[in-house]
Amino acid sequence: MKKVITLILIPLLLVSMVPSVLAEEKRSLQDELIYYVMIDRFSNVDSKNDYHVDVKDLEAFHGGDFVGIIERLDHIEDLGMTTIALSPIFANTDKGYHGYWVEDFYETEEHFGTLEEFKRLVEEAHKRDINVIIDFPLNYVSATHPWVGDPTKSDWLKESDEISTPDMLTKDWLAGLPQINYKNEEAAKYIIDAAKWWITETGVDGYRLEGIQLMDPVFLENFVESVKETDNEFFILGEVWSTDRQEIAKYEKTGIDSLTDYASTTNIREAFVKPDLSMTDTISDIDSNIDTYEAPNMVTRLIDSQDMIRFTNQPIALNEHPGPRWRTALTYLFTTPGIPMLYYGSEIALIGNETPDNRRQMDFRTDPELIEFIGQLTTAREKLPSIAQGDFTLLHESEGFTVFKRQFKEETSVVAINNTSGTKDLVLTGEELENDKELRGLLAGGLVRSNDQNEYHLVLDREEAEIYVLTEKQGFNFVYGATLLSVLLAFFAFLFFARRRGRNRTEE
């Protein structure tokens, strides 16, 4: 039996020695994959905190909580997401299910759970190497906040004629709320102290700041500097309510790590809403980002958010099946420069009209096909640093059939997206890639070898996508073949000795 065990261990050792085609790199900020969760609408597990819950009322609490997210960490991990972004966790006024009607910056919302439960959520996420960032509302407080009407805090809030209003998205749920006056040093210190307290108390990994153009510039820079002094690896995502890249880019100098790229969202949605549409404008967005931002790989890009009509609604309105629409669009999102952010429910093609209809309850009892596809995308992005960090080069674009390459150090990836109604093919030359190599597909597993003319002939079915990695040509893999043969021999040897031993016992 010792010999049998040895025979089994040797091939296993050989397997461990086979070099991987895919590169391994330590995860950096631009490698992050963000999954945005509206806590109240995600998963309700703890019924003890279901106060005045009404799932039929889209403007009431539905019961989602911290424990519910903990119970669904497997789902988020299966998607391959590396960061969970949570809607605000702070105590809110009645019907403040979205978290933006803050009444206390030092307390958790009772519908969501306790401080200890939030700490456990962060701890359990960290065990899976998943970061947790939370929305930190810096602009508004609720109309019932203790500062309102307090004569000692009268200058902690802006006068009515000083209040700014959002100018890009429909934010009726924020309209008329009191705004914090950060020219008041005491108010600014209070908020910064609260932000630092949550970092040290809970170990949270980052903040998402909504509507940063409404903030006092001096306060914003002080806020960023202060939280990063508390944790120098702390991640800050800033949302600018604008589609003007120049307006967005000026906040790069504040020390914020990533800015939301709303300037690209509309063109992405329009390009993938149905087949056979030109992607010229969408590709132009990439060039514009590269020309505008100091770190174009660090902008956060998205298709859906809590402020938009769900993308699923658009193809359905055109009698298009949303599955292929999402697969091609997400392939583009996850393989072009920037940090992808996936809004909860996108993985099940959740529908939803204008706010609050776009914040429907998450349903985990759905077809897993799209979920599995997203897992393939995130795995490819994790294994290929070129996808997250590489240079972008367009190789082909024609009415929805798009091919581009990403290059980082010695690694080259090629992404082909056939968002058309027919099979497409394309010949790439050795000058565009490299001579005498092969492309290995990571989604469908296709293999494209260069021919004698050093050409690569790509063929892609309608409404499909593939991510290739450029590698050396592989003939017969003798190491793999020997390993497989050794495993088979070991297995048959085990059967032989087991049968012989059984026969000996029978004879005895």
C-alpha cells in the first residue's frame, strides 16, 4: 500500500509543478471589482429588526439587514467581486431605507442591525478577501436631525439660499434636505471625527462619497487627508454628478482614489441595448478617458445605479432578450480600462423603472446562467493583469463586432465581442499580435493558432464574446500527458493491490 500511495503522490507532485499560462499578480486598487448593495433591498434574514416593514411599498423599509448580507457572501464571492459597496449604514429617519436621511452619524440604522453585526459583516468579508466600503453622506442630514432647530448648531447647516441641488440625475429623495455647512470648523471636525471613528472601530476599508461637487473644496481635501492618515490603504470613491470629463477630472487632485465615470455610462447602455449597433462612440469614450484622466484605469465605470432606470428595461422595451444584452455589455465593462461596479440585481437582469422602482427586492431564486458568466469574467480579470492594468488598442470595430487588445508588461490579452445578429470572423496579423503564437480562450475555451502566414483567424457566434490570452504555441504537452498516464497507472495499481489483498483475506 505504501508503494500505491507513492505512485499516487508522484503524479500529484508533477501536476503542481506544471507552470500556469496565466500570470499571478498581487491585487491593487485598480484590480478591484465593486458590487454595490442597497442594504434594505438585498437580503432579509434577521426578522427581529423588521420594524414597520412593508415590502409592497417601494418607499418603505423592506427588511434587508447586515445578517442577510453575511448569509449571502457566498453569492458575492461566486460572482468574483472583491469589494462590497454598501448604501449608508447610519441611523435614518422614518422611511429612510436608502440611508441618506441621516439622524445620527455614530449609530447604525436599527432596521439593518447592530454595530456588532456590522463588525461581523466586515470580519466575515475579510475572511474571504473581500473589502467593504460604505456610502458616507457628507452633504445632507435628515429634516429631523438634532442639529435642525438647535440654536447652538444654527451655523452648522447652510442657509436655504445657499443650498445646492443636483444638476444631472433625478434626486427627488434628496430635494430640500438640510445641507452641512463645512465652512463651520466645528461641523467639519465633527464629520471627520465620525469618519475616522468608523475606520478604527469597525475596520471598514473605504468610503463612497456621493455628490462631491456640492462640498467645500477645502473640507473635501481635509476629509480625504484625515481618513488616509487613519488608514493609508483606505479606498475613497468619489461620485461627481456630471457627464463632463473635465468637471470630473479636476477632483483627481483631491487624493480621491477613484471617480465615477458617468460620462461613459450612456454610450455603453446605448451600444448594447440591441445587436448590430455601432460602438464608435463607446470606444471614443475610452480614448477620451485616456486623454483626460491622469489615471484612466482608476475611474469606476458602471451600467446601472440606484439613480437610473435599470438597463434591463431598455432591451425589453425593444423586445430583445436581456440575457445576451447583459453578457456582451458586461464583457465590455469588465475588460476595458477602469474599475467595474456592478449594481445589485444586475446579475439576474433585475428590472426597474425610475427611482424608487429601480431598487426592487433582490431575488436569489433565478437562473444562474448570467451569474456563472460574470464569475468567468471576474476570474479572467483576476488572472490577467493586462485586463485591469494594460494599455488599450482597438483592432477592429464594425457595427457591433469589436476586437481590442490589452497589454501589460509581457502579457497580451485579446477581447472579441460579437454584438451582432450573425456569425463574424476576423483575421489578425502577426504585426498586430506576435508571430508564431496562439490565442487561448478563457470563456468558451476556444484556441486560435497562427498559421504559416502568421495570421490568427477568429470566428465568433452571434451575441457571444471571448477573452483570449496570447501564449507560446503548445504542441503535445508531455508533462501533462505523463502526469495523466501516471494517475491512471496509480489508479489501476491501487485496484490491483486492493483486489489481491481482498483475495488473500478470503483464502485465509
